[in-house]
Amino acid sequence: MDQLDIIRYFAALILVLGLLGGFAVLARRAGWTGALPALDRWSPQARKRRLSVTETLILDPRRKVVIVRVDDTEHVLLLGGEREQVLERGPAPAEPVFEPVAPDHDEAEDDDTQIASVTRLGGGQ
């Protein structure tokens, strides 16, 4: 390996690090400040937290509306501009509980009934 190859490797490294830094700056300005938010819900601290951001809506480059949940209360906040403002506050909606639904009847009996009715109508020949 000669000096030219070493210079190329370092130049490529500097270019890649510069691109990563530029993307980080753009992401921060765009509001993507959470580091891997999908992984936060499985952390041990996520179960103990009382405060969570439910939803965010960017209105323009300076303002955004945020729904914040604290214990059993949700607050709708207008952030940015000259001041922050609470638009609405109220109880948080109950989270849906999904329960398995048992079938009302046996599918095998239903199939037998359909076969018998088709046979009686003369369609099962």
C-alpha cells in the first residue's frame, strides 16, 4: 500500500463522517430529535414514565402542536413562535383492550349444513 491509497482512505473517511454530521444537523432542524424512539417502549424506564408525547403535528417552520399525556390527563400544547400555549386539557382516552373473540358456532357444523342444502337443491350431482 502506497501513500496515495492511505490518503484516499482518509479522504473517504472524512467524507463519510461529514455526510453523517450533515444528516444529523438536518434531522435536528427537521425535528427528528428522538434517538430510536421505537426502542424506548421496551426499556425498563419506559414502563415507569408518567410523561409521554402522544402525537406531534408541525404547522410551519416555527410552530407545532403537541399532545402530551401526563398520568391520566392529556394536554394539547401549541409550541413555538413567541410563546407556548395550552390549547386544551382533559382526561386521556381509555386505551382499548383487545380480547379474543370466540366463534359463535362450530364451523364444521356450518359446512355440513351448507352441503346438505346444496344437495337438496340438486346442485350436488
